[in-house]
Amino acid sequence: MTKIAVLGARGRLGRAVAKAFLDAGYEVRAITRDGKLPAELTGAEAFAADALDRQSLADATRGMDIIFNGLSPVYSDWSSVLPMAENVMAACHANGALHMVAGTVYNFGSPMPAEITEDTPQHPSTEKGRIRAAQEELYRREAEAGRVRTVLLRAGDFFGGKGTGSWFDLVIASKFANGVYTAPGPVELVHAWAYLPDLANSFVALADAGQRLDSYENFNFPGHALTDLEIKAAMERVTGRRLRLASMPWWVLRAGSPFVAMWKAIVSMSYLRFEPHRLVSSRLEAVIGEIPHTPLDEAVKRALDDLGLLPARLKAA
């Protein structure tokens, strides 16, 4: 049985990926800082490790065939991102493990390309974008040196799955109980989204492809390219409820950003909410076949249910 270690297994992405690999019959070692796991990961081997401790990480991933990098530092402080990436590379090399990781659209900077392919040049314009680009360059160098094989699957903003911390729950659905849809930007602007269970299942399919993959693979996950009007309409269809449209008060965050570290971090990436972009792929389907894609209404319904916002009368529908 193929063994996979999932780093950051209690985070939103890590727990979705760990669950998908468990369901697919993989032997899963779920690694968190304290070794505690959410209920849906029953069946995984719980393991504690500090990603900033290289030896701890190497020990925690010993014997694994695959290491999934779901590490996610606090959004307002990314000083640990590259040190953790270097430690993950060391752990993969020590164990001869395939490295799998989710990429972001931060690397492309502003102005954003309206359509992002696997070959779109990267021109990061923010600190976070430059850090992400440096991460990917590290992965490429390790692959070219024959040390660590990497499979990177780039995705848009997450929605769905257990946990919180995305634009969907923190902004869009934050006032859903009061009948309000909060738009983070212009309502007719196309934005790249990834329904997490689909993304997680795509990682499983890539792992199944195994040795057919090159030493460094860079794929895009098309996901859902949507406007706020389309998401709002889907919410209204699945709940049978009309929602009032409100706008995120960016002026408040901009005014307070010099004093609040999290607001400063969010404002620095605000261009993503004001410049249209979508991810397309010319490679992924050729490798894994049909790309997992839950229809929009069903994905929105499940995402609302995951947040405890779906009316009880609709749960069994």
C-alpha cells in the first residue's frame, strides 16, 4: 500500500487532501504540530512534528512514499514559508519521497493575466508573490538536481471542505444567516475558485499517475471561474432564498492597514479581487483523465452545509 504523509493535516487544505487519500485506500500519516486530528481523519496515523525543525520533519515522514505539503503559516507573517519549504525538501530527499504541493496565483502579479496557463510567465508584484515564486524555484532546482521530484497543482481560492479561513466563509457567506451576500470586489469580475474536495481528488489522481510523471510537474486546476453574481445566484437557487447584495468595505481595511498586520496583508493582495483571472490547463486532463468537477450548485450547497449554513430542510434533498 502506498504511504503518504500529509503536512498540515488540520488545516483546510491538508485535511481535505488527507481525507481524499484515505478514501482512495492510501495509508495516510497525518502530521500536525501537536499530533491531534479532526474527526473526519479517523483511520489516519496521527503524528506530531514541527515543520521548522528539520530533523523532526524528517523523522515524522520516515518511510513515506509521498509527502504532501499542506503547510500554511499565518497570513500576516510569511517569514517561515521558505525555511519550511527547505525543510520539506530535506525530508523528501531523506526519504526518497515524491513531493506534492498546491500552487497559487500570487506568482503572476499585477496586472493579472486574464487567462493563466501552465506556461504563463510569472511576474510577482508583492512580497507574497515573490515568496511563492521563490518556493517554486526551490522545487525546480531540487528536481533538476535529481534530489526531489515535485508535482505542483496550482489552484484559485478555496471553497468547500471542513474548516474556515477562505474568502468564501470569511467574507462572501459571513452574513448569509442575515440574508446578505457580501461581494469582495466588482460583482461581474471573473475570479478563480477551487472546490476543495475536487482539488483533493485531483491530487489523488496525480499520485495514481506515479512514475508517468516527470521530475518536476506544474499543472493548473481549472476549478470554477466565477463572478460574484454567479455565486450569489447559485446560493439563491440551492436555498430558495433571495439574498441582498452588499460590498466588502475595503476603505476600512485600507485605513486600518498601517495598524493591523492582518489587514495590511489582505490589502497588499487586494488586486486579486479587482483584476479578472482564470486558470486553464492544457496538461492535467491528459495525465489524469476527466478532471474532478462538482457542478456549481452542488458545490455551493455542500460548501454552505460544511459551514453549518444550509437549512435543515435541504440537507437530505
